[in-house]
Amino acid sequence: MTKEMLVCFRTAAEFEHMTKAADKLYITQSALSKTIRALEEELEVELFQRRGRNVELTPAGEAFYRHVVRALDELEEGIGE
């Protein structure tokens, strides 16, 4: 699991739309989807319920999202110091 994977996950969760999230990250929708799938495989859990390009967090995804946001905030704060 990399920081980039977590940033992709957070962005997809916040936009609830793969194409819009990919645009925000300056990557293709396909690359974002592959990254999310790799993260789900690593965690062995489904993080998103997919409805076309729209996505919604699963209960496991919601729990993971809270931790990811805190972890990335801490990293950014540490980098800032």
C-alpha cells in the first residue's frame, strides 16, 4: 500500500465518481480503477459499491476512509513541519 493508493482512494470517496476523481488526480479513469482494485485486493475487502462510474463507499470503505483521511492529514502536517 502506497501513499498514492491512499490519495486515490480518498479522492474517489470524496467525488463518488471515478472520472471526476481521475480528472482531479490528473490520471486516467482506467488507472484510478486499477489502483482502487489493487488496494481492495491487498486489503481483501470491497471498499466501493460501483454503479457505472459512480461509486459509493461500502461499510468497510467508510471505516477505512476515516483512517485514511487522518493518516494523510498527519503525513501532510509532518511534511509541512
